[in-house]
Amino acid sequence: MNERDRKRLLFAALLLLLLLLALLVRCTRKPVAVAPVSHPPATTPAPAEPVKKEAAPSTPPADEVLTAATLQAPPEINAGATFQVSWTGPDNKGDYVTIVPAGAPDAVFASYEETREGPTLALVAPVEPGEHEVRYVTAHSRTVLGRAPVRVVAVGATLDAANEIELGKALRVAWTGPDEPGDYITLVPAGTPDDQYRNYTNTEKGSPLEILVPPEAGDFELRYATGQGHKVLARRSVRVIAPELSLDAPGSAIAGTTIQVAWRGPDNSGDYITVVARETPEGQYGNYTTTDKGSPLELLIPIGEGDFELRYMTGQASKVLARRAIRIEAAKITLSAPEEVAAGSDVSIEWKGPDNPGDWITIVARSAPDGQYGDYKLTSDGSTLVVKAPTSAGDAEIRYMTGQGNQLLARRPIRVVP
């Protein structure tokens, strides 16, 4: 073996030895522990009613400081009131100060402000009286670093209003109460659950204020309710009564004519009298006139035939307060003209009919849809009209059309010749 071969053999042996040593070290090394990935909850609690469930705390990040915090708050506050809290603490990102019932789990929160808003924060007291606690809470681990006891004191309210009022009117209410943001006074049917409301006015409008009475008679309750949680602080019974109601009109009318209707009713804003087919659902309307036009008022009868109803309707919620049956009869119409005319010629037409505003007479091809027209004249121009015949020869029709809805009331055939 020459010198060159010996060097190659020595190099290969050294390389093999190094590989064996590396393998030995790898097999005897202890595994490195890897920290589990932590998914902390959101850093900002959701602004809502107090959360009843306790969130499981997550592993705090390495930079979350858990030093003690201090809190200064009034020992006693009114339910629903806004109050000031001063604090000191680590001020981690997302840390917050909240007020909760005494003994609530650490992760529970209600009204809160983040500490980034400054060393003095404004919180809203719960509407439920009792022992509570102001807390400094860290955002990530939900650790409570400071506590201060607070007693929430019940507040009252008073309501002064008429014992009885007519439906649809404005009820004047004098009141006393906390007047916190969102507080309101409402009028609801007796027995309505406390967290529900109907017509209402916010207390920020001052005292006295007005509430629109619903358009229905019966026993109602006036309530002072808080904007936070809809807690009723005061209530008062109010009787809503219906006024004298009546409709006086002819028992029948010709379609398209105008009739007079004498009425009695509340005459509240937007109230109206309408005429509809008898089977029309309540809340729907046809031709109408508002009651602010006085009594009697004029009402346009629709184009139709059969059993109809006059109805007194409220402007608020379109409720029917009174009704009266009326029979609508078709108008009697005659059309007299030559049986045959030259294309494009003047045609003299004598007619008899209702002559309602906007009624007109036209001549069109017999195949033309009812709403189409050619040359025409208004019936208000006289009982004999001159209308040009179509320029195309063929079967045509003379048609009496209404101004109300352009409906066809009568037709007569006429032959157009070249």
C-alpha cells in the first residue's frame, strides 16, 4: 500500500468516527419541553348586560403584569346612575374596571371601561339594588387585581296623569325620577310584561311630557321604565275610552260619483273615512278623505258594483272605529252613433251616463285593450261629442271610459270603412 492509499483510508476512518459520535450525542440528549399554544380570550369584554358564565382563564402572556391595583369609588350609588372610579394598577393592554354583584365569579363583568381611558373612569350602576363590587380585571387572564365594595341603592319615580283619556289623544304626564340616559315613559295595555313597551317618550324631553294614546279602548298602565334593563320604577292606571262614533251616508251610490258623509269621531291627526269592498281586511283602504276636512265631507265612490263599506279609520295604526254598509250600483250609460263611418272622419256621438270628473269617450279598433285610446273627448264637453274615427278600416268600438282609473263602463260597435 502506497502513501496515497494510506491517507485515503485514514480520512475515511476519521469521518466514520465523527458520524458515530454525532449519533451517540443525539440518542442521549433529553427532549426539550415545548410550551402549549395558548389562545387568550379577547382583550376587550363585550359591552352588554352582565355575563352570567365564567370564562376559563388562559395562560397569561409573559408580559402581563399582575401587581396589585387600587380602586376608589363612592360607597353608595343610585341604581342606574353614572359614577366615577379612580384606579391605580399595571394598565396592561385591555385591562378594565367593572361593577358586578358581590360574590360574582371573577370573569363576570357588566358596565366597564378600559384602563387606557385614563385614571378616572365613568361606570353605570346596575338597576338592581344591593351589594356590588367594583373590580380591576386583567384582559388576558381575567385576574382580579383590586376590589372596592359599593352599595347600589334603589331609586323611585312618580307619575301624574289623567285617570281617563280618549283613544288617540296626547296624554300629558308629569313625572319625577332618575332621568338616566334611555329612561322613558310608556303606555301599555294592563298586564303587559314589564320589559315590553308601546307608545313612549324619553324622559330627556322633560316634565311634563306627552305620550300618544293608542287607538284602542280599555285598561292601560302608564310606566316609568329604565333605559338599562327596562326596569319599571313607577306605574299608574289609565282608562282609555272611545268617543261617540257614527257614520251617516246614503245606503247606495252610483259608481264613480261623489257622496257626502256626516261623521262623529275623535278626529285625531291622520284619521280618515274610506270606502272599500265589504270583504276588505281591516287596515286596508280605498278612496278616502281625512276627517280634518270636517263633517260632512265628500268621498269619491270607486268604480265597482256590489256590497261595500264606509269605514272610520285611525291615522295611528289604521284601526276601524266605525263602519256603515253601502251598495254601489253600476251607472247606466247609452251611446248613440252611426253604425258605419269613413276612416278618419268626424263621428257625432250622443251619450248618457254619470259624467264623473275626467270621464271620456274614444273610438278604437275592437281588438285594442281596454286602456288604449284614439281620438277622444271629455264628457264634460257636452252630451253630444265629435270624435275622429280611426284611420284604419275595420271593426271598431266607441268606448265610455272613467276618469277614475280609466276603466271601461260601456262600449258600442262601429264599422270603419275606407
